Amino acid sequence: RVVRALALGAVEAMVYYGPRSLPELRLRVQRAVDRARTSRQLELERRDLAALLELSHTLADTGDIEGVLFHIARQVAEVMGSERCSIILLDDHGHSAFVVAASDDAKIGGHELSVAHYPEISEVVRTKEPLIIDDVSRAPIFDAVRERIRGKPVGSTVLFPVLQGDRLGGVIHVRGAAVRARFLSPHQVQFGTIVTNVTAIALRNARPYHLVRDRAEPSASAPNRAQRRTQQLENHQR
């Protein structure tokens, strides 16, 4: 019977002789569970590696920084299982923010936000650490804006800081419509961290990065833009 069951495709089989078979049954069930868990973990790692490989090919074409950022946002939203991922740049003082890419809108570049209206972004500006909130409705950090977000599709949120040296250049903001029933897995957090580092490199090294900043800051004066470009040249020379 065991041979026939295995030949038909069973992953495990045994002949059950009653209570005296329970120790062997427990062992076989545990082994099957362990194999399934390992298989699932390997599949997740394979998917993440495939996503990072695809991202590396996209980063090779730095002539379209906005397209690269959109691709990054879409990849993160998919891996995190969330409805929306935004890449947000911050001004030098951390008071204003500019959405330069969103997973659900390829043309959103340059939308301005006030950091004061987004306590989760303010918290990342303060700590420069990732922020994970599984239930926005219960998080005290949102008390000040509770009325403003009431009725909006914001159930959970995750933010990763985009660091450029000691400076916080922006955040990757992942938002889910529903409360997150399960904690983020270690592989999801690791993926978000890796992609955040890649985003920082892409923003620092991409030649047209200043174009994104100029579009995102339409109120910036020409002298300020010139000063910023001079500073970037000095940074590249160093």
C-alpha cells in the first residue's frame, strides 16, 4: 500500500496500525510540514531574487530615472502584497515632500505633499528608521490626522528611509487598504531594505536626477537649482 501510494504521487505514506503508530505518524507529519515550509521559503527567495535581477536590468538604463523609479515602486508593491507604493523625495529641510513615482500611476511625478500632514513620514524623518504599522486605525501616531484620513483606504502602511550618507533623501511608502492580518515576514523586510538601498544609489548616480528634483520643485528659483547642481558636481568629484 505504501509503494502504491508513493507511485500515485503521494509525498509521504505509511501503514496505520492504530495508537501504536502515532509516534511514527507524528514524525512523518512534522517532516511533511517542514518540507512544505522549506519549499515555500525557497519559492519566496526565488521570486525576490528574480525581482531584484529584473530591477538590476532596469537600473542599467539610467537615462529614464522616472521609469526606473516607477518600476521600483511597482516591484515593492507586488512583493509587499500592497495596493500602492510611492517613492517620495524630501527637501533639504524635511518639510516638503514630492511624490516622484507611484506603483499605480506612471505619470504622477512631482506631486507635492506637506510632511506635517503625514505623521508617518514625519516619524521616519525624525528616526531615519523603517516604520511598520499593521493597523492604522489603532496607531496613536495617526491621532492628530484621524478625521482627515477617516473613510480613506488606508489600513496599513510601511515606510523605508532612503538614506544618502547621513542625509534622508526620501522614503519608500507602502500602503495597504486593509489592516495587515499577518506581520511582515523577514524576507519582505529584507527585500524592502535592499530595494531602498538600490533606490538611493539610483537617485545618487543617475545623470538626470536633477531633472526629477526640478520638476518636483516648480517653485525653486534658478539660482537654487544652479547651486544644487554645483553641489552635485562637487559630490561626484569627491
